[in-house]
Amino acid sequence: MPQDPVQLLPGQKALVAGGSSSIREGVVRALAAAGAAVGVNYRSHSEEAERIVDDIRGAYGKAVALKAVVSDEAEVQAVLASSMRSGASTSWWRTQASKKMAPSST
């Protein structure tokens, strides 16, 4: 029987831009397995993002799908409002949003 992964990030939060796409999905899952609450950002593949979030919630804990083009300030503000409703730390989301991550071309 496999052992539970070491919880290196309990209480931490992570937002992965483009988190529903191939390799970034692995990053999202690894962060969740390490104990972080994860935000799975997507631009157009809501079904994939929701599938990943459902898997993470079932296996590890906290996850939320967040639709936004992170280079668009209005969309970032909408993500912040959504994160407040989901119980995520607003100060953390504001820090991530202020980094002005560019959307992936993948």
C-alpha cells in the first residue's frame, strides 16, 4: 500500500495559471498532495479544471477552479471576488494577482 505523501505545504495556498493544461496539471496535483490549497486557473477548459478540482478534493483537500485571463485586470478582480466566496485568503490572492502573470500560449 502506498504511503501518504509528506505534507510539506500544509496551510499554504497556490494558484497555478493554466492549471488545467497537461504539465501544469501535474504541478497542481503535486502542490495539493504536499498539503497546499490550490487554485486551478483556466481560460477555456472548464470541464478539465473542474475534473482536476474534484479529484483533488476527493484525495487531498482544498481546491477551486478559477476562470480568468490573468493579464486582464477585470478578470483578476473577478477571481479575487470568487476566492473570497470560496473562503480563500484575499491577501494571498491579491499578492498572486499583482505579479501580473501572463497567460500561457498553450
